[in-house]
Amino acid sequence: MEKGISKDNILALCLSKIEDKIHRLQEEISGLQKAKEEETKSSAGDKYETGMAMIQLEEAKLNRQLEQARKENQVLLQIQDPGPAGLPKSLGRLYHTSSGVFFTAIGLGAISIDGTSVFVLSPGSPMGQLLAQQSEGSSFQFNGKSFQVNICE
């Protein structure tokens, strides 16, 4: 196993990234709320209405992103402390393959731990679904590329 690559390290970095995203989104939403409060109705009513509508659209988009980030945070917290019921088989698994390291949790993409790229992906993604079917020593193909599973934890 690559030095420093453990589920705990990966999970800690994922949690940090999601918490940062939640904080950033909350700040952006707060800024938009302040902008709405400061928006004054000018004599050009259409300009005011257009400005308010754009702020509300952006706020709705950010709120959807915030809700998604909170859901992702809950998934990571469930992996960290699965409770008595445990986890679904494919969630929170770490796969060392001939073509990289994969961690099934949320669709976060590539992260770097001690210079090694780890692909954090959703168990529902096409690659996540293929990985869930694998055991140590198995092989599979994805997008024309061969993968050999060396370690499945």
C-alpha cells in the first residue's frame, strides 16, 4: 500500500474539502442576502426587478448546491462512524488498482495525498458500480482500459 494512503487519511481530506465547500457556499448566500437588503428600488423599476430576480436565481442555485454538499457531508460522516447497521457494501471501500487508487464515497474527483492521486467517486457512478463487483485479484475493463484490483479494503 502506498505510504500515507489509508481510508482514514482519505476520509479526513474529503471531509475537510466538503466542510470548506459548505462554508464557502454559506458565505456566498449570506453575501447575496446582504445584496438583496441593500438593493434599493430606483426610479427605473424594471432595473430593480431584474436585479432582484437575478439575485434570487443565484441564491436558489447556491442553496441547491449547499443542500447537496450537506448530503455529501452526511455520507462521509456515515463512513466515518457507520453505526450498528454498518455500511452498504460498496460505500467507503478503498481499491488499489493497476491504474490508480479509488475510494467510493461521493463524487469528489481526484484528490492528492502525499503525492498520490486518489479518485473519490460515488458508488453509483459507472466506475463505482464496476468496482463494487470486484474482489482482490480480479480484473475488469472500463472505457477500453484494463484494471487489475491489487487491494480491496
